[in-house]
Amino acid sequence: MITAPLNILLVEDNPDHAELVRRHLQNLPVTCRVSQVEDGEAALDFIFGRGAAADRARFPLPDLVLLDLRLPRLDGMEVLRQIKNQPGLRRLPVVMLTTSDAERDMAKAYEFSAHGFLTKPVDFHRFVELFKELGFLPAAPTRPQA
């Protein structure tokens, strides 16, 4: 479990969906620093530290990317592909957020090494479970069998 603030990059162009994700993050038992961009090109600039996001003191590499699938300028699947094609970023957890529950979208996201796939509007309990699966929250203790 992480004790320092968790740096999260939220890549979401819909203000209502972004607000719901931010509320979920505020309700987690971990401190989160959230940076948000609204298109795929801005996401890559942030992640690769280019342009306005070149100052890593102000724009640290995220610990987690929450990435919308349908984005302006460059879609989420292409952003995911470019992230995972960089050897130094292959381990960066990327969770896809989408209104689509199409199996082909999920299959392609996992093919490109996404760490998770959440359908919007995101359910808080599923959100918490995903954070546990990624190791950002402690897993619920298991009960010994009688």
C-alpha cells in the first residue's frame, strides 16, 4: 500500500464523468493528487513530460492513469498503445474508463496491457476493488476456514 500521495492522471473529456471519478477518489482511504487532461495528445504530453508538462516537479509521472476510451484528438486505445510501447512505462498501471461494454474493446485494451477496464458511470465498489487489485489499497483480510 502507498503512504505518499498517489499521483493519478485522469484523462477524461466529459466533465460529469470526471467529477464522479474525482468524488470516488476523495472517498478512498488514500490521499490522491489528481491531474486531469481532456484529450489523448495532452495525455501523452503529460506522461512523456513534453511541452507544458516538461517540468516533472509540477507534473510528476503518474502512479496510475485513468484513461477514457473515446477521446478527442487521439483515442484512448492509441494512448494506451503508445504508453505500453515505451519500455520504461510498461509497468505503469493504466485503467480504461468507457461507456462501452463491448467485449472487443475490453479484449483490445487487455491486448495492449491495460490493467483494468471500468464501465462508466463507475460504480464505487468496483472502483475500490480495482484499487485493491492494483495494490493501492489493502486487500480485505481473508477469514480462516473452520
